[in-house]
Amino acid sequence: ASGPSRVQVAVAVPAAELHAPLAAALVGKRFGSGAGQVQLNSVAVGDAKGRTLIRLGVSGAYQGDLFLWGTPTVREERGRYLLSVPDLQVASESTSRLQDLRLDLFQLFEGSLADKLRPQLALDVTDRLRRVQQQLSTPLQVSQAAWQQAVGGGSGLAGVSSIALRPQLSELRPLAVESRPGLLVAYVELVGTLTLDIR
């Protein structure tokens, strides 16, 4: 017997994999000039209620932390699957603090801070998702002898010599991404057919 099938799986991506390229691109970088100069000293990637939270340690014309947040997603682009935060924006608390200090965020960072960070927050997760797809597409076969050994001699499969499950999950559909402490969880749906062969 066979029929269409959908399997939903969760794939974990350590937040450190987003942190590393972000830190390499930004830590130590200076923006502005003279009294209006700022330097990025640290970067941290965290989570806030399922969203990705970025904390930037800043010194210079502004001293302290700046926070940005957004909703992580996985999107397909030219046959690859990219985890990114397309709606990344400066948190309102950080904007308010800058306004209280009469500092213009756009001038401090010579343009949109979120626009500068977004390209560094793109991670190719294609190979990871394809590995899961491949693992779940591996046939599973159980013989009568193996079944009896696993569940006990008295629990036979009357008249059945083997059971085989042959999945063909050829389509991968990204669903959602959730940010959690220390990692991001990408939920994907694998679509195809499952064939059950009983002999």
C-alpha cells in the first residue's frame, strides 16, 4: 500500500553559527568620525519570545548596548535554503535611549544599522536539511525473526515474513523558525509518498 505523505521535522541550528560571521564582520568596526564616532565592541545572538535578539556593545559617541530583533525564517533561494532575519529592526528601547541622548542612529552608523547587519545574518542550512530529508527517506525493513527477537517469541506476525516501509520524501517545504536559548529551530515539511510492503 502507498499514498501521499507529509512529515514535519524540527532541525536545530546553534545560535553560534549566526554569531560567528556577525562578530567577524562587525566587532572592532568604527562608524562616523570625530566626536560622532562609534565602535562596535561585542555582538551577542539571543532570543526573545521566539524571535532573534541581537545585542551590540557600542562605545564612543554612544556608550552601552543596542538591541535589534526580528523573526527568523528559512527561504529557498536558487535551490538553496537560507536561514535569515529579513525583518530585523532596532528595538524601540534602543531608539528611545538614543533620542533621549539627542543622537541620530542613522548618522551614527552612516545609514541603517539593521541594513548593515542583515547580510551577515544569512546562514545556508541546505546541507543540514537535505541530510534530514535523506535520513527520513531511508527504507526500513523488519523481518519476522527480528520482530520476534525484539518483542518476544510469543508475539509473532502470523503469516507475515517481513514488513518494509519505503519513504520517498522528495519535496522539502520550510515552515517556520523559532529562536530558543542557544539555538534556532527550523521546522520543515517533507512531502512525498510512503509505501508499506507486507510479505
